[in-house]
Amino acid sequence: MFAWKNYLYTFDAFFNASLVLTYAIPKASLQLLVPDFMHLGLFNDEWAFLEVEVLDTRQIRPRGFPTFTSNDFITIAFRVLVEYVKTDDKKFRGLYTLKSETNKSGLAFWGNVLNTYRFTATDLRIYKDEKNMSVFSYRSGLEIEATIDEHAIPLPPSSPFKDVEEAMEFTGSFPYIFIHDPDTKETLIIEGVRKNWKPRPVEIVQEHIEFIEEMDIRDVRLASAFLVENVPVVWKKGKKDIRKDE
């Protein structure tokens, strides 16, 4: 089935808002969630990282298609920071997808037909003004409250990073997303090209993420939270890497 699930086109899109919460988790707790040939991105050889991205996407469409064919949707993705070494020994630093959810049932269906993002449909909603942003899903057990005005915001007290600059350098923008199918031993590599990508730290006032709680990991720390707004994005056509020795 994976042969039908390649990212067949280059897509143009506009990110109205991208809210990324990055959690520091002991490396042993995340290692079993990624394929053996992927290496966790580690900080001080102790902390691995799980990224939760809430994305408000507008006007996504295959390149060259007219605007009226575009779609708007909200997604939330759960990904692990990894280093991926291709079979030709090229190295990529990016994010391995564990799960994705969306507020559009059509996207969940066709997304899983045309690629392996592991989409499920849910009642995902975003409420946002100049000072605050709220993300909610009753079915997914998700609630995030953030203060997003542009005053200086320090890192969460639980963060292993010393300052915002260090957090930005280590967990900032990752152009590559990896999706692996163990049955066919194929990995889809998708590269995103973003303009004016300028994350700014935000304060997380409240967070309840059932997906993380169900992992039953004792030491989960919010390491950083960044928001990016009003960014055009290009998702390049996916490339496959096949591991015969897996």
C-alpha cells in the first residue's frame, strides 16, 4: 500500500499560525518509538525531544493548481527529533512522525490514501487574538492555553536549556519530516521550504495533552514553546529511501 502513499506533488501553502511545544524526555523513553536506524537528537546525551505542533494551514494546493482548488485546515502532529542516515550515507536532521490529527475528515481520508502521515480526524479548534491562543479537542483530550503577545518571555522553568537562544538553536526549524513503513522498509522524506521563519517564544499557561499522558513517561518536561505566524511554505515532492538490510 505504501507505493500509493508517496507525497506525489510539490505543495504550496500558507501557515497562518504554527504553535510548537517541545518536550524534553529521557532518551530511553523515546528510543523504542523510532526505527532502529534513526538516532535520537540528544541534548547533553540525556534528553530526547518530542515535538507537538499545532498548525493552522491556509490555501494548501499542489503547485500550479488554481487557488480555488486549495484547502484550509488545522492539524496537530506528534513527532520525535531524530537524525536520519540514508542508505547512501547522507545525513538529515528532522522529525519522525508518530501521529497526526486534523479537523477535516476529508484530509484524514485522502491524507492516508496519498501518504503515510497517519492522520485521524478529530474536533480540533483554535481560538486566537493578539494576546492569547487556545487549542482544544474534546475527542483527543487536548487543551493548550498560551499567551502570545510580543513581550519578552523566558523558557519554562523545567527546560533543560539555559536560555531562549540555546533552545532555538537546538529545537528550532527542522526542514525534514520522516515517515517510515516497516512492512515495505521504505521511508518517505519530505522537505519543507519556509520563508521568513521567525519563531518567537510564548508562555504556555495551561496544557493537557492526552497523547503524551498515555505514553506513561515519568519525567516529561516542557522545554520550549514557539509561535510562528504568516509564513508561506513549500512542501517538496517526497523522496523514498528503501532499507534492504532492516
